[in-house]
Amino acid sequence: MQHHSHISFNTHRIIFMTVLCLFGFSLAFQARPRGKQRPRKARKTDTRVYLQHADTLSYDIYGSHPEAQFVRGNVAFLHKGMRLTCDSAYFYENSNSFEAYGNVKLRQGDTLTLVSRKGYYDGNNEMAHAWEDVVLTHRKEKLFCDTLDYDRMYGIADAYGSAGIKLTNNKDILTADWGRHFTETDHSEFFYNVILTNDKGLRIDSDTMYYYSKTSRAHITGPSVIRQKSSTVKSEDCWYNTSTEQSELYGRSTVYDGAKTITADSLFHNDKTGDNEGFGNVVFNDTANKNMLIGDYVLYHDVTGDGFATKKAVAVDYSQPDTLWMHGDTIRIHTIDINTDSVQREVYCYNHVRAYRNDLQAVCDSLVFHSKDSCMTMYKDPVVWTQENQLLGEEIKVYMNDSTIRYAEVLRQALSVELMDDTTHYNQVSSKEMRAYFVEGKVRENWAIGNVQVVYYPLDDGDSTIIGLNYTETDTMKMYISPDRQLEKIWMSKNSGVLYPLTQTPPEKHHLPNFAWFSYMRPKDKNDIFEWKPKTAGTELKEERQRVAPRRSKRSTAEAQPANSQDTQETPSDQNTSSEQNAPSAPTTPDNP
């Protein structure tokens, strides 16, 4: 019994040592360098063309195809995943090729089908040539042509023919003289007389077009015209998305929308939303209203009529013989009730505004124009020049009539300066408020209201020399001017004045206390509007705080009320009289001053 146990223990020990040895050999085998492994042989690809089926097979060694097998009836060939069927064929087994006739149909996987009446296939080069009523179907695309060469190795199909070619993708239809389709990248190239249309009213005419079916994007090069529902585009370098109706235009392309056009180095246009975003020398032109918006960046919405321009932004009005050029850091346009008879437009130009016209120049910090009342308002240190006249104040309002000035108003710290011919003397008028009335663009009346001070140099009737200095103070002054710019008469309320001989004029009387001549700020031409020239330090207008009468409290009013209030109560007639006295007077016109 003991001997049996000893034998069993030795047996188990031998088995355990054997397992450890096998496990060690296994680890050593796994740790063996891979470089010493025998290289695996690549699996050979079968390049032969196989005749899968035919109802009949025959030879004609004395005919026109002695080396070919003539097969007919439900013919089918196989080659590297491709299957081709036809009614009959000449099979050249030695050259690994065949000619197919009647109902030729090539299938490659489940994404590509090529059908035609006749075809030829070279198995060695994997080239297919099809002609007569050719249709290539690749996913959702169909390519129609007379003749097609298909390179299976590189996935390239060249289509051509005397009748041209046609490609359809969903609702996009493209026609051209010839083209090329790439099955690997799902894009096509079309050349000569290219036309793209769809059911959204789109038509693109071009010489060269690259079409990407997955994204419905077309890259158009060469002189091209894009006609859409609401606009027309002319470009030589454009990307167009037929699904979203968005276009990316480069190389000074132009979008036409009725009387409006927008041109830029780079332009992004959406015909569906009417958005236009331009970069680089952008020009928005409205030929109906004869105005333009220019800038290195312009954003305009056709649907709302709102626009934005910056980076050398310029608003141009060429409705009159003299063109007005106005520049600001930023120009905004807001349209109200667009496409209606009551359409209104508001223009905001702000920061470093400079304007030039042959007969008018102006500078200010900001400007607002409202078409409803044809009023242009200039804010913060505005200065206006006409010929040798300078006008300034805290705020200047100009009312237009068919783009000509009808009425102008200067509010607070108004100052009018006229440079005399000798360029050393200035006629000057300062007041709280000034008004000017125009007829046919010419000043016919000038009003100065409130704390009026006048420095005027009268001229000799004979030789137009200065005979003295007239200094006058009054509350209101009205000047009436003839159409040929001659002073007809002056009307003033109670006034006090002194006429000094020119040689006896006190030096301090030559200039009013607030006199200033800002000729160095004046724009010289349309190109000078881009250079901001601020007032010299200390010459800026300091805004005057408006004095407001103190209001009496209800308590103090009740305490001051007499005991018998009926005796002191104001009558209705008294109330009307008081109201009329406090009502502001309406502005008058030159015909009824």
C-alpha cells in the first residue's frame, strides 16, 4: 500500500514538470523575434474575364472574328466583382476582352450601373467603352450621353457625343458638350456650353463647372451667369449650393436685383433670404434712387432693405448734377415698410463724418438722415461750408426737397462766418439759433434768433472797398437775399450798434468772442473725406446746459392759494391766452416770414 502511494506521487510529479516545460517552450516561441518569421504570401487576384452563361456558343474561323467565341442569348460575363449582361457578344479569351451588343448592362456592386446598346470591355486594363443610348447610374445620379469611357481602376467616366451630355441629381439637371464623372469622390466636371437648372427657377450658364452631388454644390469658373428667382449673378469664380441657394462669389462678381447691384472682391449671396455680405472694395448701387454705399465690408438685406458698411465706408448720392460723397467709420441703413408706397429710409453715419460736394462740405461726429421728413441732422461739433461761408453750432438740421436744400437750422451756439474777398476780414453772426430758407437750392432768407451779435463790413458802392466795421447787438435779425446772392434788406428788432471807420476800429471788435475759422478741417475733394482732421485743442464747442425752470411743489401751491379761491380762479379765456403765449411758434417760409 505504501509502495503504491510512492509511485502515484512520482507520476504526478513527472506530469507537473512536463506541463511546466511545455509552458516555457510556448513563452519562448511567443518571444521569438518577428523578423525571423517566414513572410506571408499575398493572395493572388484572379484577373481573368469569365463567361458565366450563354445560350449558344460558336466559332467562325473564316469570318470577321476568327479568334473570338461568338455567344448569344442571356449572355453574362464576370470580372473582379463586375457583372455584364447582353444579348450577344464576341469573347476574346486570349486578350481577356469582349464586345457586347444589345441590352448591354454593366453592374458594379450596388451603387453603379452602366447600360447601352453596344459596348467593349478590356479586362487587362479594366476599361469599358459604351456607345448608343448610354446611361450611367451612380447612386442618385444619372449620366446620359452617346459615348462613354469608364475606367474601373480609377473610377473615372468620360462622357461625350455630338448631342452633348446630361446629368441629373435629385432635381438638378446639368447639360454640357462633354464631361467627366468621378465615382470615388462623387463629383463631375463639365466643359463648354454648361447649363444647370432645377425646379427652383435656377439657371446657370458657364463654360466650366465642377459639380459635387453629395453637397449639391457647383464650382463655376470662367464667364458665368446665374439667374435666380429674385436676382441675377455675374461671376467668373463662384461656388453655388443648389439646395440652400447660397453662392460664394470671388473676383469682382456682381449681384443684380432689379435696380440694385452689389459688387465686391468676395461676395456671399443668399437668394432665399436676400442676404448679401461683401468684402474688399464693395459697391452697392441703387440706380432707381441714384445712391451708392461703398466700403471694404458691406452687409445688405434685400428683403428688409437694411444695410451696414464699415472700413472706408462711403455713402454717395448722385441724384443731382453735383455728386455728394459722405464718409464715416460706420454707415447703417434701415428701411421701413419696404416694397410699399409709404417706404421710408433712415441712414446713420457715425464717428469721424466728412462730406464733400462741389458746392457743400461738412464735418461732424455723427449724422442721421430720415427720408420721412427728408431731414439730415449733424451732431457734435458740426461745421458746414458753402463757398466762402462757414456755419457751425452744437447741432445742425438740414431739410431736403428732391435732394436740394429746402430749410436749414442751427441749434445752440450758432455761428455764421463769411470770408471777404481780401481774405483778412470776416462777416460774422452769432446767436442761440439760426435758420436759413432756400429756393431752388439758393439761400433767400437768413434768420438769427436770441442774443444776436453781428460783425459786418459794409462795402463802397463804387469800388467795393471796405468802408468800416458795423458792430450790432439785437435779439432777432432777418436777412433777405436776392437770387443773385445780393443782400436786399435786413430787419432787426430793437438793436444797438456802432459803425467804426476801418482805421479806427478797436482790435477786439474784428472778431466775435466765439469766432473760429476751421478751413484746415474742410474736405478738399472726394478723396480727402477719408482723412479725419479734428479741431485743434481748446476750439471744440462746450455744450451749454439747458436751464430748466424750477417746478413748484403741490404743497407750496396749496399754501399760497388764497382762502377765497373762487375770486382768484383763472377763467377759461385766461387759460387759453396763457397756453397760446407758451406754445412754440411754427417755422415760417420765405413766402410768409
